[in-house]
Amino acid sequence: MTTILIAGFGPFPGAPFNPTGPLAGRLARLRRPALADTRRIAHVFQTSYAAVDRELPALIARHRPDIVLMFGLAARTPFLRIETRAKNTISLLPGADRASPQARSIAKYKPAALALRNPRQSLLAAARAARVPARLSRDAGNYLCNYLCWRAAEAADGRHPRLVAFIHVPNVRRKALRRMPRKLRKPLTLDDLTRAGSAILTALAGAARRRLPNVNRPKE
């Protein structure tokens, strides 16, 4: 059995609606033959540094996930961004709890960036096969998304978790589209994000299955 932790965020200043919370719940409840041998846990983080520091280690210790799949909101980006690394930088912007970090780097004396352990090209192909625009990204920002990326990448030790992926998604509410160029104003829906998320989830489960010889393959 492959265990997958699927995480999103709640609202934060400037984003009263965050689609990643509902998306994580939908993906945890999906019924697909290719996911039949998976145990999926959905979790929605409060958008705060304290919540990530408190809850991510507890979730990993409790569930020992083989895969951590995380989603964050990039409201002004009209496509999925499959992040490939986390940067050792941190913004002074406060989280939903109004608390701001005091440092400008996440971890002193650590590398400038950590790669996320995942089959990035397979994830990109999966999203595009689901008819959702997607690109690889080397910049997860400086806010909570990047912070969660870093903490998850830091925790990945080749055992629990083995694979870590972070996907930035657009806002599915039309109000956020007003600031976008007119030619890019074809909004994605939560159903679109679910379809792409399902494809990405399936690709990750397949990759983990190939690395876990004791996991039985599902009957298609």
C-alpha cells in the first residue's frame, strides 16, 4: 500500500478563497483503478509558518507517507506550475495568523536551494495529457508555498517520504482574472484542477510503485 499525503492551504491575506483546500479533499476521495492500492490523507494547512512547522512533522511521523503532494495558489498565473526546487529564502509578509518571520533565510548554513524529489517530466506530461496548461518552474516564490516546499524537501530521506511534489495552481474565481492580459483570460475551473491533479497523483503513485517492490500493482 502506497501512502500519499495531499496538502493544500487555507485562505490568506489577499486570497479569501483558496482552491487548494477543496482540491486536496477531492483528490483524497478519488476512485480510480490506478489509485486502488493507495491510502490518501488530505490536509489543509492554515497559511502560517507556525502551522507548517507544527503540523508537517506530525503528519509525516503519524502517517509515514511515501509521497507528499502539495498544492499552493499562484493567483496571477493562468497555468499549473510544477515546482522543481525550494529556495532558502523567506518573505517578511505575515501569514494568516498575522505573524511574520524574523529571518530572511529558512535554514542557516544550508544550500541556496533544495531539489524536489519527483519525476518532474512525467508530472508535466500528465498535466498536459489532462488538457490543462502546465510548465516546470524553478521559483516557488518566497512565501508559505516555498516554505512548505523547503520543509517537505528537507524531510524527504528516500524512505518517508520518498517523493515530494509541489504544484502551484491558478485561482478559479473570475475576480482574480481581471488583472490578467485579456488573451489569457480563459479561466480554469476546480474540475480542471481536479483532472490535472488526478493525472499528477497517478503519475506519482506509479513512480512510487516502481520504487517500492513490495507494493502490489492494482488490477486495471
